[in-house]
Amino acid sequence: MSDTNPPADHAFVDEKSTGRPMQQNLKSRSTWKRLLFMAISYALVSLASLVGTFIIVFGFLWLLFTGEVNRELKQVGKSLGAYIYENVMFLTFNTEEMPFPLGKPWPSAESD
């Protein structure tokens, strides 16, 4: 990695090449803070997945009994999917932007 492109997790990179970056990273507050936010984010994804399951079941039952798709449930499902995506991007180090409620607002679902 170059100096202009730091590592995504902002972990300390030993510029003097002493061979001890792990010790620096273990002492780094930002490394442990990232772990805490990742644990919170993972718990929220698990909860969102459970809510998504209820939306799926309720949406299917709505379709079964009414013969039409519930537009409100469709929008909630779209928004929930975007939220889960934002969390996965954060958890896999593809972004440093923390998802709702740790940083970004709840994602909106635009009407189709």
C-alpha cells in the first residue's frame, strides 16, 4: 500500500519496517473500536434478517389471500435489503462508512 492509499481498516502500518506492525495494531484503539462496531453491526444484520423473514412470510400470505403484491411491504423489503447490504459492505472492509445507527441514516426505498 502506498502512503496515499492507506489500508481500509486504518490499522497502523509500521513505516520503519521493524517487523512489528501486529504489536502496534494490538495497541491501536481504532482497531478495537472497529471490532466493537463490527460486532454491533453483525448483531443488527442478524436482527434485520429475522425481520426480513417475517416480511417474506407475511408478503407471501398477503399475495396468497389477496392475489396482489403489497406495495408497502415491497418498499420495506427493499429498504431492509439496502440496510443489510450496507452492513455487509462495512463488515467485509469494503467501506469505512458505518451503517445505521452507527453513522449513516436508514436507507430509503424509492418508489418503482
